[in-house]
Amino acid sequence: MAVAAELRASGAEVSFLGARGRDEAETVPQAGYEIDLLDIRGIDRRNPVRAAVAAAKAVAAVGAAGKVLRRREADAVLGGGGYVAGPAGMAAVLSRTPLVLTEADSHLGLANRMLAGRARRVCLSFPIAGRDGDRYLLTGRPVPAAVLEADRDAARRRFGVAGDARCLLVMGGSQGARSINLAAVEAFAEDEAGAAREFHVIHLSGRRDHGELSRRLASAPHAGRYTLIAYEPDLGDVLAACDLVLARSGGSIFEVAAAGRPAILVPYPHATADHQSANAKWMVDAGAAEAVGDAELSAELLGERVGALFGDAERLGAMAAASAALALPDAAKRIAAEVLAAAASGARYVGMDGIRRIGT
């Protein structure tokens, strides 16, 4: 979305390819972009039957993606590494449409490994060993403009955070993280002796656990300083309002860094190639975060960690500065420039995860 906004600002029209049944089917049209949907799913390597079905759908999706590229008269394709990126990228290769890839994590995912050798450019969020030739460009991960432009005072008023109060943001990805959700409510809302009296909590729970957490908060002693939200379309206001983040360590760590926020990170233990642990290490090594293993997560531990950081203003400030130093706020502009360069032959359109460029 951030790259699409930059392309649109450059005079491009942008359309997307997505998977049926996924969030993009709603979020893309809501953002004002056209989207074509493919019948495709992720490959479950633990289940051979499901993996075979998914592989068959992926093969069929290459042809379907090719039809979309022809109909859109695509001049370039931008791949984001999701379910659609493999078939759409292969369709681009087969039709000799210039291909630009982005990688959000600290390793190349399956689709990007398959396509990297055919791409004009691979834009990396992190340095990746062995991926440092001319084909690879370290851009960082794009973040929405809302994260860079959010007003802290307005955001704190929105969530009822007192002007001088410390504020903790809890989040676990778009679907939420159950282990974080339960431990956070217990530590910061339900614990009679907890430190929740001393700071405000904004908690993005995800829709799955929201009802259960709401019921628990109804009788919690510290619910008055606890703002529970099922879903927030962007992280701009919640990051602006907070002083510390408790979260998984997926792609949202770039938004945390762009906002200059220190973090306590709990890597998802089942992430592909354990990439969330590598993501967390990137922030920890820079002095911007602490890491907690999912298996050791508890209300008591969270209370201790958060309380210690909020009680040490000097360390919290140093972590915030280290986080801001990691940020690459021009990532979307740099990736958009690569896509426009790929389409510089003067063609009418740019497509796939994709961009349509009106003729020049």
C-alpha cells in the first residue's frame, strides 16, 4: 500500500492481485485500488495432501495471473512475497514483463527464492548473507505515511491517554497473538498488585480473541486504563500514542522503528525459517529492543520487564533513539523508483501486486 501510494503520486495507476478469502479482498478496495483475485492458498508442508492441492492451485494460478497481466496490459510486476507472488511472478517471467521483488523478512521466502534470478531488482528489508550483488538493493521495508505523520498529542487524546502518562502498546499481528493477548490482560489489567495503575495500555487484540478479552476486562481492576481494540487499519496513531511496544517481530517492526519506539519482542515460534527470531535479533543487537521467548512468556515476566523499562527513563530513551536510527523511512519511495524504472520503456501499464502506469 505504501509503495502504491508513492506510485500513484508519480502519476501511476495501481491495481493489485490477491487471493480469494484473504484480507486484501477487502482492504485493497477500501483503499481505493482495483484488485483481481486468484484461487490460491499457502502450501502446508506438514500435510502432503493439502500441499499437493495447494501446488496444483498455484500452477493453475500462473495461467490466471497471465490473463490478468494481459488484460491490464502490464508493463511491470511488483511481487511482495505472499501467496500470489509466486504465480504472478512466474506469469511475469513467461510474458517477459519486468519483475521487481520485495522481501519483508530476514531471509528470502519460497516465492522470492524461486524468482530472484529472473527479477530486475530484489528490494531487501534486511541485509541477507549471499544476497549482495547488483540485483539486490537494501531499501528497508515500506511503512505507511500515517506512521511517519501521526500526531502524538492527537493520538493520545483519541485513546484517552493522560498527557504525561506512560503508555504501552500491545499487538500481535493482524490476527493477534493468543499467548501475548492472555498474558498482557492478566499482567496489566487483572493483577491487583500490578503496575497498570501507573501507565495506560492500548491493546490491539485481533478479532479472534477480542470477545474473550472484553469479557475479562469487564471485571478487571485496572480496566479504566486499558484500551482494547480488535482491529486498527494502520498503526500510525497507536504508535504515536505509546512509549513502549510489546509485539511479535514480524514485518511491523519496521513501523515500530519508523516511529522510534523501543520494544519487547516475542517472536512467533512457528514462523517460516524462524525468521521472527532473526528479525528480533536485528532490533536487540541495535539496542532498540528486548526479546522474550514465547515459551517463557507469562504475566509475571511481562509485568517485570515492562515495569523495569518504564522505571528507567534513561534506558527507555536510549532504546527509542536506537530504534529510530534503524528506520529507513524512504523505503517506499526507493521501491517505487525501481518499479517505475522497470516500466520506463514507455508502456501503458504496470501490474500485479501491481501497478498500472498511464502512458507517457
